[in-house]
Amino acid sequence: MSDLPRKAVVRTARLAGLPLGYAGRTAVGLGRRLGGAPAEAVLTEVQQRTAEQLFRTLGELKGGAMKFGQALSVMEAALPEELVGPYRAQLTKLQDSAPPMSLAAVHVVLTRELGGDWRDQLVELEETPSASASLGQVHRGRWHDGREVAVKIQYPGADKAFTSDLRQVARLGRTFGTLVPGLDVKALVDELLLRAEEELDYRLEAEAQQAFAEAFRDDPDYTVPEVVAYSDRVLVTTWMESTGSLAQLIDTADEATRDHYGELYARFLFVGPARSGMLHADPHPGNFRILPTEDGTPGGLGIVDFGAVARLPEGGLPPAMGKLLRIAAHDDYDQLLAELRTEGFVKPSIKVDPQALQDYLAPFVEPTKYEEFTFSRDWLRSQFDRVTDPREAGYTLQLKLNLPPAYLLIHRTVLGAVGVLSQLEATLAFRELLETHLPGFAEE
């Protein structure tokens, strides 16, 4: 793979081929069933081959296609095991890697963005990328002052591919639903499109990353690389050694290790806004790196990729968010509904059933009711069913709620984080974490 495929007609055809490929394999599977093959074996083979095609296509196309896949992977824990099982290994690959672009393409971008004399500043550059993702890839290098650096380079054509891919995914929403049942494609695509401009502008990312780097400088638990240089499409930061990402812990680490890093991950979600005035809004586990320790015991967490952030006008998470969550934790849903109307979440003319409200908010509220809470796939699936099953009270509530713009990215980020914690099967003192770090949650 030498470069990001840029012709819109080619990208559209490959995305359209995903559900068509699934339909074709299903038809072949039916033929095998008529020939006497066991139903379970046929279904497993069809799903496995579909998963492989899904990863290969989204990964190779990169751009908006891969970004959609990464967002999808964060919430795989919510989907039914019998449906998502064959997809899990392929989806989690999207959290941590993608096929790289060629070195020749890398040099073209560096010359365009940093000037023809870029080698005077970047005196060493490793040929093989250390990481490659949806919009760009990272190479290790050495700056002219001797510092080890990470050079993040945006794929040529990533801007056009990002938006065109997502629009194509939206058009294929119904058929993508057959690949991953229960997925609300339109809502996911709309949210990604809202973030497109900021994610593609590395100058904005540099500004956000440096703010986080200063906020967490010398922190014993967290490391954010400092910004060294940047342009519209290239971002140079200090190099951060890591032994992998949270994505690699999901199916391999022991319980104590998953609990340790799950707690660091969740705490960063609430500490970051108070310190930096921004929320890191891309919670997929590939962005959270495991920092090495001398004795190999669990250590700190490194955070990368600040292309998606929520800039918070109040300098931190809204105090109303903590207050609403505290009221819900006490099961006072009449008071909660009144407060939701005050904050603009429910319009005055809309009638809401308190039981439906309780069902809808359960993924956010239930973990706050216990001294310790274990996030798990089984638990998240039970919550997911309440809002995707038309027979459940929570299903219609999402149509009645009015999420204020200031809360849109916060809501998506917290929901994604819950998905990652459920993948990790992490046990946390979650209520204590909120009492300490979420404004408005502690008792008044």
C-alpha cells in the first residue's frame, strides 16, 4: 500500500462492496447449508470472512472510512456476543494500526509542509512508521537540537477522503446495519463530520496538545508529549517511549493490570478538563499508551492524538453535569426531569416517563451507586438493549431528549469511555472518582 486511495469513485465502490460482499457470502452459505453443512459452522465462516473484509477495507482506505471503523470498535462491547464475536479481533486491530503510506509520499508531504530544507531541522527520520492510523502516520526521528521526536504526517488527500467516506457510509447506513446490528450509523457519522475540520488541522491539534502537555507536565501518572514544530499537515512532538496501548491489554492483561490502567484512563477523562479547559474527545484505546517501568509493573499512561477535543467555555466540565448525575444516582427522577428541563435537555412540551429516563441513563448512572463497580461486556449489552429494543421503555426516549450542543461531544466521549472500560472488564471505585473530580457530583 503506497498511498491513500484518492479517487472518490474507487473509494465509494470499495465501501459499497462491504454489504454486497456480506450478501454474497450469505447466499453462498445458504447453498452450503442446503448441501448439508452445519448451520453454526457456516455462520461462523461467513461472519469471520466479513470481519476480515471489513478490517482490510476500512484500514486500507484510511481517512473517514477508518475513523468510522475506530469509532465502531470502541462500542463493540455493547453488541450481542453471538453477532460481534467474529468481528472483535478485526475491529480491535483498527484501534491500534493501519497499513502505512510509502516513504516517497512522506518526503513529499515534509517538503511541502516544512520546506525544502526540512532535513536541516529533522536530521534523522526512520523509514518505517512506528504507528499508522486513520488520517496520518508517525515516524520516529531526531530534531536538530538532539531531541528524539515523533513526526506525525497527514496522508495526502486525507481531507477529501475523510468527508466523502463518511457521507458514503451514511448513504449505506441501512446496509451497514446488517454488518453490525444495533448500530446508529447516522448519529455516529454526523458526530464525526462535525469534528472533521478540527481533526484535519494539525495547527489546532498542536495548540490543544501543548495545553495538555503543560497541564500534565511532571505528573507522576500521565505523560503528554510536548509540541516541537507544526504546520497544517505535519506535527512534530517529543518522542514518548511506550510498550503498547490499552487496546493490547483488552484480551491479554491480568485483572490487576486492567484495573490499574482502567482507573488511570477514567480519571484522565475527568481530570483533563479541569486542568486544561478541554476534554480529550477521542477515547479509543489506541490513543492511550502504556509507559514502561524498570521492574515491569503497571506504571503510567501516555496520551496522544489531540485532534478531537471539546473546548469547554467554563474551563472544565459543566457543573450541571455532575449535579444531574448525582440526582440520578439517588433515583430521584422527578427532580431529575425538572432539572433536565431547566438545562434544556427536555423541552417544556415534551412528556417523559421517569422509568424510560432511568433506563436510558443507566449506563452512566449505575456505576455511581457502588463503592466499586465492574464494567463488563455483559453489563454493557444489557444497557444497550434498553435503548435499541423497540419493546423497551428507553427506546423512544432518545427521540424526545434535546442534547444541547455544548454536551454533544461530552456525551459521545463519556459513552465511548464506558465502552472501553467494558472492553477492559475493569473494576473501579467510580463513585469516589466522580466525587473527587467531577464538579457538582459531590453532595452539596
